Amino acid sequence: MANPESGVALRYMQRFQCIGSACEDNCCCQPWRVTLDQKDYARLKRTLSGSQPEREWFARGCRRSRKREPGRSDYAALQKRRDGACVFLGADQLCAIHATRGAAELPKVCATYPRIVSRLPDRLELAGTLSCPEAARLCLLAEDGVELDEVDPRGWEGLLVHTSVPTRSRDPYVRYFLPVRDAFLGLLAAREYPLASRFFFAACLAQRLGAFFFKRAPPFQGARLFRELTRFRTPSTLARLDRRLASREAPAGLPFALVQQILVAALTLRPAPRFAALLEQVYAPYLREESPVAGLGRGARTLLGGELWEDYRARRDRWERRLGDRIALYLGNYAANYWMKECYTGAPDLLTHCLRLQVRVAMLRFLLFEHPAIRAVVGDDAPERGERPLLDRIVVEVIYSFSRAIEHTPAFLHGVHKVLRRNGIRRLDHAVQLLKF
Ligand code: SF4
């Protein structure tokens, strides 16, 4: 990476440090494919060439891909032990390359995780993936976790760049990336309003811009765009939208059905182990086993949807009553991180980008309130003080497990987008139903 002049970073990622052997779910033990480009491969080979045992260690731990073109990012891959952990992971749960040779010798994928670096025309940006439990903790639980600060980006030279927004693009959807993305971050940060209202502001702005601002849109006057962005910075506009949301009915049937379609289908995909275990626990009381057909193994399972909906609603309302501000902090920080790490240009238009976030948040709310440890809490008598640490712990577990599934199991993410397309989820009223779920 060339040495850039300026950088910005989310505050929680400035605080991040891998906690190594203290981590509850070490990334080096995941069944993820860790690839090396040719430079990584050559450096590691050189590093581990001092003795015959080292050379054998390298040969066991690193294998060239069948396709060997020099420019490929998957020129080689680290090998896994039988238990799925990386060959270079030591008995102390620390990386042996890092421990014995230093961080500078790590492959770029390992040195970068869980950092997400984006290159914008005038700066580099640092966000993170919440699939790392420590990153999730720092992001979700701190009031100032998603504040943005100017930082010196020297030191990021060896990291992978996740996304590059080109300096000059003919497509206005890309060219105006920064002011548009910042406008959405500003709306999410308007904490004087409830989180649902902030999501609504973002969806309304996305809808208004959708008339002329989308991928490969025909040319338009930039003044039109900036007029809309300014309108959504005006307190009276936000106050009017807040009142409008309060008066809107939002039937829960559609979001409930979407969440179940996606998550029940995910049960069959066997995504990340922790997430698969979480889904099994969440659905265990609500899936009735049909009698197995002879010779065909386990029978089909029927979801007791009515019971599940009633239980979910009661539990959600209870926790919102008692710790609603804390829940808004988690999900507001999750949303800001989403806008920072996932370029909206990956979606055909801004409302689609908003809806993809809203359906994730709906799934997270469902998984949080249906988590067995949350289900075990009943009644309103216990002091809120005692419940907050529990909720903090469970939200971290739910969000890092979910992020592992959605970011490391491509079939799961494709499944989410497919369900949205199949159900025709593309309108503002869909966003309203999802954000009130
Ligand atoms: S998941 Fe995060 S905290 Fe845990 S070992 Fe990996 S980088 Fe470190």
C-alpha cells in the first residue's frame, strides 16, 4: 500500500488489540481458507528456511494452489490441522510465526484481520469486522465506539485494502461517495431520536435520492443531490419524519416471515459452527419433528410459528422496556460499522443498501431475544443493573457468530439477498416494517 497522507479510523478499531489466548473463539481455529499471494508465500518460505525442521514446518503449513499465476491473491494457502485449526497455531493458542518471527512476517490476511481498510480518493479508512469477538465487544458496548477520528495511517502499509473507491469515476453514484455516505452516518448518529427513527430517516433519504442517484445513473445536476442532503440535515425535517414514523402502522407478519425464511434455511447450510449451534438452540423449542420416513433418516421439521411470534414479541417488549437505550447503542453502532465497512456502491441503489442492513438488524434482534440465556430471564423484578452485563455478553456472542456466518459463508449472504428479491422487498414501507420488528 502506498504511504497515504491522511487516514480516519473508527475509535473502537484504534483501541483494538488481539487478545490471543484469552479469546473465546480464536479466528485461527476456524475452517476459513487463509490465502497468500506470491509475496507472502516467498517471505514465509524465506523466514522458515534456516534449518531442515523449519523447512519441513513450512512444507507442512503452506501449500501452493493448483492455479499458480503470479498475480493471484490465492497463490498459496495455509494448511489446517485435523481439528480445523491453523498448522501454525501453538499449544498456547498463539500464532507461532507471530511469536517467533514477529508480526512483520505474517501473511497479509492474518496481519489484517479483523481490520477493514478502504481506500477513498483522499484518504484511507479503518473499520473492522465484528466476526472477531473482541472487535465486536469494543464496537458494540462503548458509547463512543463508532466515533471517527483523523489518524496517521502509517503503519497500515502491510494491510490488505478491502475496497477502493476510485479517484475519478464517470458514475456519479461512485463519484459522490463520501458526502453521501457521510450524510447517512450523520443520520444514524442523531441520538436525540430513537434508533427506529434514525433508520427511518436513512430509508427516507435513500428513497428520495433513488429517483436519480443509483448505480450507473444518467448525469444529473450535483446541486440537486446536495439540496437533498442539506434537507436531511435540517432539524425540522427530522422532527417531521419522526412524527410520521410514530403514526405509521407496521404489520409484523412480513418481517417475521422473512427472518424465519432466512434463518430456518441457514440451519441446512451448516454455516460457522457457533452460529449453527446458536440456531439449533434458538429453534429447539419451536421445531416439531415429523415422524421420519423409513430409510430416509430424520423427518421434516415444522416451525411452530404462532407460538414463536408471541414469545418473541413479549420478550422483545420486556427487554426494550428495561434496557431499550442499551439495545439502541448496540444496534446503532452495528449499523454505523455496516455503513463504514460495506461500500453502498455494492448495492444497486441506496434503499437496497438500507434494506439489507434492516433485515440483518431484524435477524439480530430475533436471535438476541430468542437466545436461551435471555429466554431464561423471566419477570420484571430483578434490578436492571444485574441484567445489563448479561445482555452485553449475549449481544457480543450473537453478533460475532452472525457476522462469521454472513461474512464467511457466501451461500448464507446470497440466501439473504435472494429472499429479499423473491419477496419483492424494495420499498420504504418494507423498511418501516423491518425497523419496527
Ligand atoms: S478472533 Fe480476534 S481477538 Fe480472537 S484471536 Fe482472532 S483476532 Fe484475536
